[in-house]
Amino acid sequence: MLTFILNNKIIKEDIHPGTSLLDIIRYKKDLYGTKVGCREGDCGACTVLEGSLIGEKVVYKSIVSCLTPAGNIHGKHIVTIEGLNMSKLSPVQEALVDNSGTQCGFCTPGFVMSLTCHCMEENISDKSKAINAISGNICRCTGYKSIERAAGDISSLMKNKDIKNPVMWLVEKEFIPAYFKDIPGKLKSIQNTTESNGSLVIGGGTDLMVQKPEEVADKSLKMLYNDSGFKGIFVENNKCIINASSTASDIMNSQVVQEVFPEILTTFKLVSSEPVRNMGTIAGNIVNASPIADLSIFFLALNPDLILIKGNKQRNVKLKDFYLGYKKLDLEDGELIKSLVFEIPEKPYFFNFEKVSKRTYLDIASVNSACFIKEEKGVISNCFFTVGGVSPVPLFLEKTSAYLEGKEISIESISSAAGILQEEISPISDVRGSEKYKRLLARQLFFAHFIKLFPGKITFNKLIENNNIV
Ligand SMILES: Cc1cc2nc3c(=O)[nH]c(=O)nc-3n(C[C@H](O)[C@H](O)[C@H](O)COP(=O)(O)OP(=O)(O)OC[C@H]3O[C@@H](n4cnc5c(N)ncnc54)[C@H](O)[C@@H]3O)c2cc1C
Ligand code: FES
Ligand code: FES
């Protein structure tokens, strides 16, 4: 029995766990404020809030309802635009009106949900964070500047927010209706777990709900998104353990991960959009096995292990050996990814991630690449390079990495390694670019790692001279 709170009502219904939340909201509950746009997670017209009880508080995040399987909202508070209605416009709605941030209005509920969610965050607001909150919302009428101005106004209103308990503060300031005060108690009353032991494994649903929505709506599911055994990021014996259902947002906001990758908050903004990052999991990214999967390319550069489980059996496999061919994996029937594990490198070390896509944000990569380098006295003692979009799998550059070990960081060694890289990749022409273009991108991103990480030694101009680049 699916049990959740929709706005201020507890819902208990027998609904297939693979039904899209958007369809429940609009066609079972007749709440038409949540719009149907792309149904692929791209436009944000269907954005709603998902609140989870954590301790005594409810923590909210934005999600796209079109890609949310019903089973993932069991025990949660779902807020639609109707759930924000009060006797007058909220300050978020007012800011959009005052800045002419709405014209036809189709996208507006989605923007209001994302901006309200930004206000609910337990951290200090600024304009750039408010704009990032709407990274998953597309508007075809207003030209965005007016919406950005509204986001700026909203963030100024957050100056005195109580970041320890933003929800209660927002209720007092009439940003959200008073019923939000009762939600923690109501959520407690409906907390129960459901067993799901179906054949089709699903995490956040951001790949499966796009690729196979009919199958998800029909088959028996194994739902891992809220399974506590698959959640959590922690350190054990100097190893970082990222459990399978950690979302991209969980990873970028984890203090443990930030300690290892200080740039991660900026880097992960290149991955999808805020609501999709709030849903998509690391295991989903790895098993979907797209050759350009950002999380796979990023973590592959630490040469991590995957822990795979089936019943009581457990085995480890290197992530680089997990990909056997295009969408072919070393994963048995019924086997699940439990976690990704990597050794926390001793400081100092160098890490970098690069991505080229047609749009900077909310776009998949044409080519992406990551590198990990340990250097001692100008010599590379250990390194791993990865590149995506130039082979049937997210590619670990075994030969290029091996070649560079023991070499000085110099224009000559990097240029020779770039030659080896070209032999390791096998790009094909497709909608993301021609074979030639992808070869060029792979080399440029490889160079970019060194230009960024070793600016004193490696410069763009010297690489150009040495490689006859015009
Ligand atoms: C609008 C949009 C933008 C996107 N942008 C990007 C982007 O910029 N970069 C990027 O890399 N990706 C992007 N994606 C893809 C997607 O969000 C990610 O790949 C995400 O990490 C998938 O995770 P999920 O939990 O949603 O996967 P799901 O759809 O739930 O599952 C994907 C696959 O993984 C399997 N699976 C899930 N968990 C496990 C487990 N524990 N063990 C075994 N199998 C498992 C499922 O059976 C399924 O085959 C985008 C998607 C959308 C919709
Ligand atoms: S309908 Fe476009 S993101 Fe859901
Ligand atoms: S106001 Fe028309 S799509 Fe945004």
C-alpha cells in the first residue's frame, strides 16, 4: 500500500510503484498546476518538492515528478504548487510577478517550486545559489533575465532566515502555508517500510523512467532509492565508501567527499540539473553504462572497486573491469551494486574533471575526462586518466596512464602520452560530434588537465608549439 502525504493530506492507495508521480498528481488527484512538458526530466514544468523526515525535521528537495516512480515517495511529503496556496501570493510568487518573470505561465509553477525549495535549504542564500536552484527549469517566453532578477530578490529576502529551522521560519514569514508545521508529526505516523523484491531494479529512475517507462509501470520492481542498506557515504580504514543509492546531490554535499575533492561543488554543477541530481544515483549512473556517464568518468579516475552482492554472496570488481563492452557489464542476474569504494589518497595529489557539451549546464557530454595524479619532485609516481564519449564504455586509459608513470611532467612527456591516448580511443561519429571532433576533444581535455593543474610548467602556448596545433 503506497502511503505518503500529498500537500496536507495523507494518501493511502494501492498504486503500482512504477506509476509516474506526475500521473498520480494530475490524473488520480486532479491537481493540474503541475504541468506535463517533456516527460524526460529536461524542462522542469513538473517540479514538485519531496520532504523526508530526518530526525525531528523534514528536509525538502526539488524533484521532477515525471521521472519519479510512485514507490520512491512512500513515507514522504510531496508538495505541489497547490500545496503552496495561501490567501495571498507568497513572496516567491510576488517576486516573479514584480520582475515580469512570468508570461504564458506554463513554466511558472515549476519555477515557484524550485525557488521555494531554495528558500527551504538549511544554508545561507545568495543570488547564484538561487539561480542554481532553477537550473532544471526551462522557460520559452521570458528570456530568463527577469526570472534571474526575481531569484536575486528572493535571495535578499532570505537574509535573516533561521538556517537551523528554515521551514518554521518560512511559515512565520508566510512563504509557505501553516500546515507545514504539522508535517513532521504526520510523517512520523506513516513511517513504515515496504519490501520490494521484484525483478527490475530501480534507483532514482532518471534513466529507466526515460528509457523504459512502460516496463517500469508494469513489472515487479526492486526499489533501492530509499533502502537504508544502500544509502550513506562514510570513511572506513582510509577508504571512502559511497553506497549505491547515494544521489549526485548526496555526493557533492558530503563533507567526506568534499574533503577529497574540494572542487566537487562546482564540478558536479556540470552534471544534469538540481532536481535530477537530487534523484539520480551513483549505481544507476554506473549500471546505465553510458560511455559519457559523468559520475562514472569522475570516479573511474580513482580506480575504485565496486562491491557487488547477491543474497549472502559478495564480490569485489574494479570499476574499470566492470564494463565489458557497449552496455555489457560484469553483473550477474540478480546481482546488485552495494557500494563504490576507493582508497583516500594521501595529500598532496592532483585531481581534475573536464566536460564539453553543447550547453554548459543541463546537457550530456560530447566528451568528458578526469585525471588523478600523484607527483614527487616533478615526476609522476601514480596516475589514472579516464575519458568518455570516445569508446563503447566509460574508458580507463590504461596505456596512457602506465606510460606517464615515472615520467617528468613536461611538454614532451604529455605530448607523447597524447599520442598513446589517440591509439586507446575509438570514437564514432554521432549526434554529439564527428569522430575527428571527438579525437580532438579527447586530446584537448587531456591537455586541459595539465594546463589547469600545473600552470607553472605546462602552458597552452607551449603545448600548441610542440604539437603543431593551429
Ligand atoms: C534530464 C536529465 C539529465 C541528465 N544529465 C546527466 C548528466 O549530465 N550526466 C550524467 O552522467 N547523467 C545524466 N543523466 C542520466 C542520469 O541522471 C544518471 O545516469 C543517474 O545517475 C542515473 O541514476 P538513477 O538512480 O536515476 O538510475 P535508474 O534509472 O534508477 O537506473 C539505471 C540503471 O541502473 C540499475 N540500477 C540502479 N541501482 C542499481 C544497483 N544498486 N545495483 C544494480 N543495478 C542498479 C537499474 O536497474 C537501471 O538499469 C541525466 C538524466 C536526465 C533525465
Ligand atoms: S515534464 Fe519536463 S521535466 Fe518533467
Ligand atoms: S512564461 Fe511561458 S514558458 Fe515560461
